[in-house]
Amino acid sequence: MKKEKKQLIKNFKVVIEDLLDNYEMYTAEEKEQIREVFKKVADLNTVLDKYDIEKKSFWQDFFDAYGEYFNQTLFY
């Protein structure tokens, strides 16, 4: 599965580079088609955001504990 993901990423980068290599010479219609494809990819990414798992950060706990014990607030 990891190999498949790497291959997909590699192929996607190649396709994007190939799509945009002569972008300045494309007609308005061709540019619009590319924008539509990218919009669909962005929309799909939004749908798939539900699978992104946020890693819990313990820094806020550290800052809170620091402030509690030393009566100071850390700002970062």
C-alpha cells in the first residue's frame, strides 16, 4: 500500500508538471479545463479531510502547567 501511494504521488506530480509546462500558450478554454480539474481535486480533498487525524499537541498542557506553577504566561 505504501508503494502504491508513493507511485500515485510520483505520477500525479508528473501529470501536473506536464499539464502546466506550456500554460502560457493554452487557450482560455484549455486553461478553464485545467482549473476545473484542480477544483475537483480540491473538492475531493475537502471531502477526504474527515480522514485527517489531528495529532494531539501537549504544548498547551505544558504552557498551562507552567503558568499555574510559576504564575506566568508563556506566549509562543
